Amino acid sequence: MATDFSRNARTSLDREYAYMAYGMIGGAVPGIVVGFVVAAFVGHAAMWLSVFGGIGIVLGLLTGILLHRRHRAAGELDHPQGSAAARE
């Protein structure tokens, strides 16, 4: 039962997970940078990194979900006949 993981994401759910993953990474990086800056002046680096990194991850996750929904809705508007491309 060999599975080919090298193929591109084909279903809407696969693309949604990709948007969520990119959003979480994209939110975590600025969150950690902000955590370092705050920790440089206040101290307690582990606390501030986890707080701002967590906030960044959650905001990135929500942004990824919203971007995927917007992208999917725009695709459905382009294909009003209900074709297979519009349903994914």
C-alpha cells in the first residue's frame, strides 16, 4: 500500500490544510521576533516567546483559514455552472 506523498494537494481540504500550515508558520515567526524584542527589555524570554509566538500562531491560523475561504469563494464565482473546479 504505497502512497505517493509527492503529488500536489488536489482536494479543497488538502489545500485548506496547506493554507493553515503556511499561516501558522507565517504568524509564528513575527510572534517570536516580537517576543525576543519584548524579552530584551523586560526579561523572562521563555514566557514572552511562548506568549507572542502562540498569539502569532493563532492569528496566522485564522488568517490562513480566511484566505482559503476567500480564494475558494472567488473560484466558485468564476464557475457559476457548478463544475468540478467550483466544488473543490
